[in-house]
Amino acid sequence: MIRPALALSALALAACAPAADSEPPPASEAPAAPAPTAAAAPANPPGGMTGTVSNLTGDISGLNIRVTDMGTIIDLAADALFEFDKADLTPAAEAQLQKAAALIRKAPPGGIQVIGHTDAKGDDAYNQRLSEARARTVADWFGAQIGVRQRDFAVSGKGETAPIAPNETATGADDPAGRAKNRRVEVILPR
């Protein structure tokens, strides 16, 4: 009785095996190569490039944060902090400044730079004074916050001299979106 069972098993196996004269299965049907294991992965990515992620950017959302060789830069939109042509904080500014203060509390020891910027509309000298006044207002606000006020704040203004976006389009027309990006207060945290 065992012999018929063996014969049946042999027939089943033969039906599954490809015939000697058949073509190999297409690549889409071929068994996948085993996935590389973590041990097989190179220690450094190709080209030797490596990077680090600042632990300051992961916790606070809603802020424009850049990590550079200088440090971690928080761009606070002046339009969210101040009314047009003013250096007094609006009530809505509190939320943005509280988020920035939370990052300052987590930052490594060292001085904090607060730099004001304007767009290119208006007189250069006026824009310089406005950028300095806005940076001073932000630094003064930080200076009244628990866990932040003991830091040293270096305050300066760059007026319209350091834009991060064009103030005009390629055709020379006004670019309101670009000008809005340029109206900002940068808070630079140490690395």
C-alpha cells in the first residue's frame, strides 16, 4: 500500500517541476533574492556623506528652522510678530515666541543672536532702524521668560541687506511673497 502513495507523491512533484525543455520563468516570477541584512549594509553611505540631525528641530512644529554651520536658525516671520511698519509685538506673536523660547531652553550653552530683517520697500536707513528695533523687541521678550532670560542676547539688524528670497520677479515686478519671506527676525542658537 505504501507504493501507490509514493507514486502519487512523485507524480505531484513532477507536475510542479519545469520540463527539461521549457524556458526559465520570467524575472517577475523568479524567486526574489534574499533581502540584505543590516550587517551587510555599508557603514557609510556611498560617497562617504554623513549627516546629523539637530534634536532641537524635532519637537517644535510651526517654526521655520534651518540647521547651518553657524547654528540652528529660527526664522520668525515679522508679519506674524508685528503690524506693518511697527516694532511692537502683536497679541498673536506670543504663540510663535513661546515655541522659539522652548527651543532656546533646549539649546546648548552660549549666546543667542537675534537679527532683524526687512524687505526692500522704503528707505535703506529707515529699514535698518526698523530691523534693529524689531530684533530688540524680540530679545526683550525673551529676556523676560523663565529659563531663557539668563542667556546672553546679541541684537542686530540687517535691514534689507540679507534677503532670503527675491523682492522682485525676474521681470522687475514686485514680488509680495518674496518680500514677506524677507521680513523676519532670525534667532540663532549655538551649535
